[in-house]
Amino acid sequence: MLGIKNIFTSGKTGDAQCQSGASSLRNRLMILLRIGNDLSAADSFDELCRQAVLMGRQVLGCQRIGLWFISKGAALTVTGSFGVDELGKIRDERGRTLTVGHTSPMGQVLCNRHHVLVTKDCTLRNDRGEPVGQGAHAIAALWNGSRVIGCVCIDNLLDPKTFAETDIDILGMYASTLGHLAFRKRTEDELKKSLREKEILLQEVNHRVKNNLQVISSLLNLQSSYVRDPFDVELFRQSQNRVKSMAKAYDVFSQAEDLSRINLQDYIMQIVQNLYQSYQIDSSAIALHWEGRHESLSLTQAIPCGLIVNELVTNALRHGFKQGPEDHPKGRIAIAMRRMDRLLSLSVENNGVPFPADIDIHRPLSLGLQFVNTLTEQLHGTFALDRSPGTRFTMTFPVEADGVPA
């Protein structure tokens, strides 16, 4: 058994042979550089390993090659990847597991006692452990920069040759390059898998919450059919619209590309359209206008905004235009959103009956405005009323930056 520097050479002499060897070394180094570039573009860890075996045969000058990676939680248990068997065929060995001894050649490499280890005149075996011949066997550690994550094994069964020092140097460089790339690609695959699992879980939770809210809305609608008093019917309808406004958030959220934020304009417009349908408002009688830029908010901020708009538009439809659209032939509800540095301003304006002057919006008696004040405090914002011209409610609050409260 020989270390990286104590290896047997081919014994060639002469200037011509040296020049030929130097040219061959340059060619193999260029191939090694190309291998590093090609493997870094692999789509997955498994594809990287399969390509590494195919390219490794070319740069290492041997046909039989195998990749093994240390199993998690077991330092001397390795799992196969791809390899070339004794017949020269590519073999998928991902389902194969081996437990190696500390003193075995592979065990010494995996325990980091040797970076490259060559065994002369040893028994070479197939994937079933059966002897297939005698020859030289070389093992190199796959190193990720901080620890050994596996090894690459080659032998001269199919192409009898003596491993020269340049062969072992190339093997060491190949293993080092492959170790870094394999570790990075495996980590990327694990992160992608974990992220995908979280996205699926988040979508499932979102779907269940939306369905539950829709069930609550349906129950409220069913219960209201047994109520005869118009005032009580209106209370049920308002509660139902509040539940629907929350459900709309999860509906918009489930269709968004970014599962951390939702488009505020899409969300609010769906809420208002639901209110128009609920109160049977003709959009040609009371026009709806949107002003402002597109903004995306997290669910924790978007839902309170939607509920506030729900209350203010409900108030406008019930009280601002309570005499009916025919008395307001040019009825108008305008929703505007403006961004000022890290502050977002959201206003709801209507040109209906002016808001009563004797009502203090910060100490209201109605449940709706009490709800608006509570939600504004939840957003750490401010709430103001402008009575000229028309009625305009404006809420201003700090926007979260990447999920971090302002």
C-alpha cells in the first residue's frame, strides 16, 4: 500500500518520452478544467455524478471507476452513486450501501488519514464482492474544503497500466474538484427539496384556511335566511362580507408567484367588487376608481388593509349613497394608494352624503369604525378624515421590508 508520493512509475526515459508525457499532462489538465466547468452546470447532484463518471474515465485514463459518498450519521457507511463495472458499462449504484473498516484502504481515506491511497497487486472485486482479477487500485478523497464527504475509486482491471505519479496527481485534483462541486450541488438539491416541501405545505394550509372561511361565510348566509328583522339581516351581511374579505386574501395569495406577499390592488378590488354584488350596486351608477402604483404586502399587513377598505366602502354604500343611485347620478368611490419612502398611504373617498360632523372617528359608537381604529393600531398607523370635498378617509402606516416590521 503506497501513499501519494510513494508510488510506482512507468519507468520511461528519454527526452522524447518526457516531452510526450508533458504534452499528455497538459491535455489532461485542460480536460480537468473543462470537466470542472461542465459539471458546475449540471442540473442535479445525480446528474453531476453520472457526468463525473463519464468524464473521469477520459481524464484519469481508466475504464473502471466508482463514486461513493458518506451516509449521513455514519462516518464509515457509504452509499453508491454511478460507476463503471467490470464489463465497462455504466452502472447505477445509488441503492447500494457499504460499511467499511477503519483499517481498509477506503476506511483510511474516509477517515482522512490519506488523501490518495494506492494499493498494488490487490484483488479487484465486482459490485457483489466477487473477485474479478488482480491489479492496482487507487482511492482519492472527495473533499469539500472542510471534511471528506466520499471517495472516488479507480483500478486498472480493464486497461492494465501502472499508475504513474502524474496519474495520482491528476486523480487528486479530479477528486478535489468533484468534491467541492458535489457538496455544493447536493446542498442546492436539499435546499430546493426543502423549499418545495414548505411551499406545498404552505399552499395546503392556505387552501384549508380559505375553505374554512368560505364555510363560515356560507353558514352566516344560511343563518341570515331565518332572520326577519332588516337590521339583523344587515348585521349578518356585514359579518359575511368581513369573512369574505379575509378569504379573498388567501385566494389572491394562492395565485401569487411570491408566496410571501400579495398584490394589494388585486386584493382590494376583489373585496370592493364583492361589496357591489352584496349590495346589488350598479357600477355604472356608482363608479369605482383606483389610483396609485402596484404594491405587494405580506398577509399580516394585507388582511388588515382589506378589512379596513371593506368597512369604509360598506359605510359609503350604506350611508353615503343611502338614498339610492338615482339621487347620485354621478356617484363615485375612489381608492388611492401612495408610497412615501417606507410609509404607505391608503385612502377611500366618496362623493355621496357628507360624513356627519358630530361623529368623532377616533371615538365612534359604530362597530365598523371601531374596527377600523383597532386595525389601524395593529398596523402601527394613523387614521384621518377629510370632509372637503366629499368624504375621504386616509390611513397611513409603515410598510414591512422583507418581512421585517418598519
